Amino acid sequence: MKQKRINNFSCPQQTHCFQFKEQALERAERDGIPKVAQDLGLTESMLYSWRSKRSQTSQPFEKQKR
């Protein structure tokens, strides 16, 4: 299975671990969603969805129920 890496975190492409999501969103805040989506091979809508879910719950992904 193909792996994506951000810093030292690696997780399967199909189910992204919470560290991957958090770091992707941190980069998106800094560099913009379109650029980060392209760099990581994600859709922009996925990043927008993660951002929305995080803001609705006001919790990091680590503490959210799966």
C-alpha cells in the first residue's frame, strides 16, 4: 500500500492517521489548501472536509471518535 509522509509520520494513504491530518491542515493554513492538496496527492475537498470537521468539534483529530 502506498504511503504518504509528512515529517516523521507515515500512514496508509487510504486511511490517514490523525498526525497526518493535523500536519496537512497546519501546512494548508500556511501554504494554502490547493498547494498542499497537490503536494500530498489529496483532493482539495478532502482537506476542506478535515478542516470543517476539526472546527466543528473544536478538538484535534486524535481526540475525535472515529
